[in-house]
Amino acid sequence: MEVTIDQKSGYCFGVEFAIQMAEEEMDESGKLYCLGDIVHNSMEVKRLREKGLIVIDKEDLKDLRDCKVLIRAHGEPPETYRIAIENNIELIDASCPVVLKLQNRVKNAYDKSEEQEGQLVIYGKPGHAEVIGLTGQTGDNCIIVSSIEDLEKVDFNKPVTLFSQTTKSTKGFYELKAEIEKRIDAAQGEEKHKDEFNANDSICRQVSNREPQMVKFSGENDVIIFVSGKKSSNGRALYNVCLKHNPRSYFVENEDEIDLSWINPEDNVGISGATSTPMWLMEQVKTYLEENVHASA
């Protein structure tokens, strides 16, 4: 058996930067509040909690005073910054630059859309931290869609501006874009979408470029062990790419969830992960497989 870790998997630069900022602050002060899980991976959250990271929610934030709070890579809506000013909270802002740029684009597009009596649509996962930050730029006056079925919420007789959560599937975005064009043409006449529809592919290329790599990696191995937190939408999307191209692909949060009967001693096993999966966790899974597969055969 040969076990290989996909070296192009693991943290994107935004998540890596946020964790680095958190660790530097905790090394100095011994503790740090973080608004929401710093990353959608329970193993990494547990490790950082042991170092002094205290995860809070929006209600907790309202009760804090005179302290430091980390904003994770997903970004935050304007209300968070307002509360921080009112409560004399020092924000350590680790918002991903790609997300911050997108927030600005959404705000500007929303203002323009208001003038045209149009609609701003975000392709994303409802309740996801990044999506909450994006909808906050519109005063929560936008439409969130996660599938073509959700397009029932959109009025195709009005102008439509489309953006995407940065970690969504590129394929899903362009399928949605094509369907919106068809529905605008059906409602207003053929080719009307050129005037009434503005589609913005705002998916992070560091994330989307992993899809072709996953196709290649899945084909190079007999078995894929995909390591990811269950809350990670990016993890679920990348795992589905693996599964499509290799039916012997398995989604696990850590080595405890591995069933050794999945693997034969002669298999080549590939380990990959989401943008929120730490390399140390994939190394841990690799060690577990190397120590246990032959023993169980």
C-alpha cells in the first residue's frame, strides 16, 4: 500500500492567515475571542481552543467590553463593526482579502441595483458566515439561492445582478447563470438578458482551481480518503468531485471515522482535504493508515 497526500489540498491563504493571526495574539496574551468557528474543522477548532481561543456568537459579542475579538476569514457584516465601536472592542480583522473585495463589489452593485429597481442575487449557502457578511452589505435586502429550484424567488421581469459566495462550485454558478438568462428571455423576450442581467463570477480561483486537481488525483489512486469538517461547504463540494471520478472515495472528519475494510493492502490511497483542512490532520490520517491497514489485512 502506498499512501499519498495531495500537496495542493489544505488551507487556502485566507484561512492560513487567520489562524496565524490568532496564534500570534494568543502567544502574546494567552487568550483571544473569535466570532464563530475560525475554520470549519472541529479538530483544528479544538486545537486552537486548547491554546486559548474562545469561540463566541453575535449575542456574546454584544455583552463584551474592552477586549480583543478576531474576525475570521469569512468576513462580517457592517453591524459587527458598529457593535465593536460601541463596546470599545479591538477587532483583529483576518477577513480574507478576496472576501473583502467581494463585499465592496456587492455593496456598490446593490446601490446601483436600487436605482434601477433591480434585484441582487447571491449564489451561496443560507446561513454560511461569508453569505451573512455579503447580505449585510445590502441591509439583508437580497435573494440567496443555492440551487436552480431557488430561482422561484426571483422576479425575471426586473433587472438581476448575480454574485457568488467565493467557495461555491464554478460549474454550479454557470448552470445558474444560463438558467437565469433563459428565464429573463422567457419573461421579457429573446436576448433581453444582455440588458437586464449582470452576472459576476466571484468564486475564488484558489478554490475553483482545485476541482481539476481533484479529478486528476482521484484517477491516480485506488481509494480516496477525503478529510474535512462536516460544516465545510467547500469540503462537501470537493468530495463530490472525488466521488464522481472515483466511487471508492470516503468522507471522514478524522482517522476515527475510517473503516479499514475500505482499503486493500495493495491499494494506492490518496488523502485530500478542503480549504479548511489542516495539513497536520491529513498527516495524522496518513500515519494511521500506514500503521493499521497491513495489520488488519
